Amino acid sequence: MPLISCENSDKQAALNDAIKMITDASQQKDFSRMQVLADSLGKEKVLSEAESYFWQGFAYYRMLQVHTAEFYWKEAMTAIESSDDPADLDTYARSASYLAGLHIRYYNFQSASQVVRNALEHLNYHHYTATSDYTNLLIFAGCCRRHFNIEDEEVPQLFEQAFQRHLEHIAKEQNRETYHDAAVGVINITYGWLSEKKYEKGLFWNQRFSKLISEYKQLFPDDSTYIDKQQARCYIFEAIGLEGIGKIHEAENAFSAFQQSNFANTDEGQLDASDYLAMSGKWHAAARILRNLDNIFIHAQSGYSLDDIQKYLLKKYRVNLMTGQLDSASVVANQICQRLDSAIIKSQWIDSDEQETIRQKEEQILQQQEHLSKARIMSLIAAIIVITVFFSVYTYFRHRAERRLAAANAQLEQKNEQLAIANAHAEESARMKTCFIQQMSHEIRTPLNILSGFTQVITTPGMELDDATRLDINSKITENTDRITSLVNKMLELSEVSSKSIIDRTDNVPIVQIATQAIDESGICNAEHLTFDLQLSPETENMYLQTNLRAATRALTLLLDNAKKFTHDAEARLQHNTNGNLGEKKKVVMKVTSDHDKTVFTIEDTGIGVPPEAAERIFEEFIQLDEYYDGTGIGLTIARSLARRLGGDIHLDTSYTNGARFVMEI
């Protein structure tokens, strides 16, 4: 007993030292060292396998390698899924909380919802519900339901349950950590309600947030930096909420209080201020704040990702455009072009590095499992040989081992063939991505050149423009601004294409609404080079469909965009007849029918068509059959992905020869 007690004490001391080394590396922001430490300590059995995976995932997350972080957190949860040990359950809860938070950070609410649901069921089954990580999972569950517009009483109940748990943790231990955990949870709830424009609910939770910070200030008055930041957040949340419900004067007072804080002078505080100013229509004030935007990129060591472009540069561009500062808007537009090229290339590099890291780790795990499996088999054979003295039994196991060896060799050959195929696919993927980067550069530069040209015209000294010309220029600027925004949004949609998760289908909407909303969003009725016709079968005019309205409309909009684009003649577009009038217009028809339990949307055009042998290839990422046309080659890919995740599909009808006919079934 003393020997066992001493051994356990030594193990606990080694574990404490290991955790201290890892947390020291994290505080020093040396995340590469943190990852190496977690990996080596796991191999030496100082850390458990799941604990090692969790800390490696945390390190990769802080290094912005989110795919690798997701891989390690999933491995950590899988490694201890069947364990009921409290230490393992704690690691499981932490991994699930970080993984769900990662998905929500990148707006992948479908995956976040699945992680949260499985984790809460697992932890509830083992009655492990007293930690802050479990409380965070409750908040994430409410955030997911709120995102999917599930209007029921469960969302407020989840948030209230989580808040009461935070108060219970504070009552048990009034330390900085429990207050910080509670503050983070309430901030997520408050910010979520304000983002959904539920301003009264946001103000209610902001009052709770303010009370938490007041209590914290009384207990820890020396933590002035943290107190100043959180009080400033209270004021800016209050300003946004009051502005949303029309209490303009009170909102301005709250914003004035925010400006008195030290946090308001930081880059993060300036961004928060610009959100409020843009919301209240104070565009010139917002533009002044965003002039020093480049400081954010320098301090954060970022600015070259698609998220940064969407979050910062597009905001600055719109503000300058709304204030009429066309010179500044042109400069920001050029920055978008330069940074987008770098962001795409950087994204490719990061994805390549992460895929290689994940592949190596998967091979390592397989090797470890194979080694363990072989060791167990050899031990079993040795035990049987020792116990068994009969020659016939010995011969039987020898033949059995030979058969297993032959099967293993056959399996190895099969794996080698699969590896060769995977390498070929990787080379083809690299080639297509290179072409895609070139096409993206062209797609961005074209509207930016137009914006730059019109900006130079407008800002030329002494240039006088009539109202018609000025109206045309404004129209072109708006059109190409929307084109850039659409392109960035489509790039973000592309990240969801490979997802196999089912999209939530809780919208009970008329089929006609899906069709008309897609027509409006595509703008096909306003296209001058074609005529458009909507044909509804009688049974669909009053029929409802249980689906996801946003996803179904988006898929149908992309198909209409495709039809509108390829009804142009690739060589001459619209031809003139001998009388100088425009020739016969192209035609696009959308037919809506019902087939048993499916709704069928058929889109026919009289454009250039698609060769039958390319019927499946056009749905692959970055594929364009005719490089004369502008585009990225990802619209049909996104459309099919959305349709399949809705339980349907999209295919090309090769029997139609007058152009192209796409059929979407839901």
C-alpha cells in the first residue's frame, strides 16, 4: 500500500509539472513549443492520450490552423468516449466546448449543433454537469437554435439555465476565473441577441452583464484593465440596443460613456465604435475611426485572410462610399485586390500544411493501432502454444497465421492502390486550385479596374458630368461593388461544400415563395438579353414544402444565375439584324412540378448548352468548360451541395439539346 501510494503521488506530481510547462508556453504565446510538449508528453504517457490531443488542438487553434485543431479535438473526444473516469470526462467536456466554439466562430452552426447535442447527451448520461465547460455547451446550444430561427421557449431557458449555473459557480468560489467565465458566457448571449436585432433581449442580458462587472469591480478593484474593457463593452452594447429600439438620445449618452474608457482608444474598441456609428448613420464619424485600420492588421498580425477582408476592409470600403469619399474608397478597393490575392495564396498554403499534418497524424495513429493489434495477436498465439501440447492444435494455428499474413498482404496491396489514386487526385486538385487562383485574381481585378476608372473620372479637377452620366457611373460603381461582395461571400460558401451534414429543414413555406424569391435574388427578370417565363403546375400553386428556405432559395438562385450567364452567345452575344435592330432574344424557362414526395424545379435555357460527357464534371469545384465567360467555376458546386444536404439533388438533363436543362429535386 505505501508503495502504491508513493507511485500515485509521483504520477500526479509529473502530471502537474507537465500541465505547468504547457500553460507556461501558452502564456508566452510559444504555441509551436506548446504543441511539441503536448505531443512528447503524451508519447511518454505523462499525459493521457486524450489530454495530449486536447492541448495539441488548443496549440494549433492559437496558430490559426483551425482544421488541424478540429481534428485533434475530435480525436480527444473519440479516445475517451466510453470512459466514465472524471478526469476523462473533464477532458471530453473541454474538447467539446472548444470544438463547438470553433464551429460557431466560423459560422458553421450545423456542425456546432451536432457536437453540442452529442456532448450534452454524453455528459448528462454520466451526470457530469457541474463544470463551466458544460455551462458553455448550454449557451452554444441556445446560440445554434437561435441561429436556425427556432422560435420556442427552449432558447431563453437554455440561456437562463446557463446563467444560473454561472452564479452557482461564483457563489462556491468567488475568484477571477469564475467571474471571467460568467462574463464570457453573458457576452456571447448579449452579442448574439443584438446581432439578431432582438434589441430588447440584448438590453436585458446587458443589464446582467453590467451587474456582474460591478460585483467584480468591488472584489478585484486592482484589475483595472479588465474592468475598463468590460465596462466599455457594456456601454457599447447599450448604445447599439437603444439605437435599435429608437431611443436615440439615450444611445448617444451610452456611446459618450463608452468613449470615456481607455478601451475605446484601442483598435478593438475603435472597431466596436465604428459598428455603432455605422448603425446610427454617422458615416463620416465611422470613416474617421477606420482611417487607421492598418494598425489592426499590424497589431493582430493578420489582415490577409478572407475573414479579415470581409470583417474590416469591406466595412471600411462601404463607409467611405456612403460618405462620398471616392478617393479613399478607391484606395481601399486596391487594398482588397492586393490582400485578396495574398489571402487566397495563404489559405492554400495553410490548407496544404494542415492536410499534411493531419495525414501524418492519422498514419501515426494507424501504426500505433497496428502495433498494438500485432502485440495482442502474438501474445495470444504464444499463450496458446504454451498451453496447447498437441501437434494438431499447433499446426492449426500455424495455418491460421499464414492465412492472416496473406490477407494482410492483400490488404496492403489494396492500400497501396488507394494511395496511388489519392496522390493522383491530389495532383489534379493542386492543378485546379492554381487555375482557380488565377481566375480569382481576374475576377477581382475586373470590377476593381472599373471602380478605379470611374473614380478617376469623378475626381478629375474641372470634370463636369451631366445627371445621366453621373447616374450611370453610380450604377456601375454599385454593380461592381456588389460583384466583389458576392465573390467574397461565395468563397466563404465554398468552405461548406464538402460538408456531409444535413441542413435543418424546419421552414414550412409555399413552393411559389421559393421560386419567386430565387427569381428576385437572381435578377433574371431584369436581364435585357433574354426573356424569362415561370410555369407552375396547378398542384404546386397552393402546395407547401417542409425545407430550409434560405438554402433552397440559394441553390435555385445559383441555377438561375448560371442560366442567365450562359444564354449569351459566346462569340457575338446579341447579334444585330439587317435593319439594325436586336436579333431574337434568348429564353429561360423555370418549371415547377410535383412528383409524389418530391418538388421538381426545372430550368431550361436556349444558351450554349453542355456536352453530355461533361454532365458531371461541371459540378466539380473550379471547373469551367468555356474560359470565354467570366466566373469562378464554383456556383454549380455550391448549388448541388446545398440540394443534397436538403435531401435532394441537382443533375443535368442530357436529353435536352436546345441549350441546357438543370433539374433540382427537393
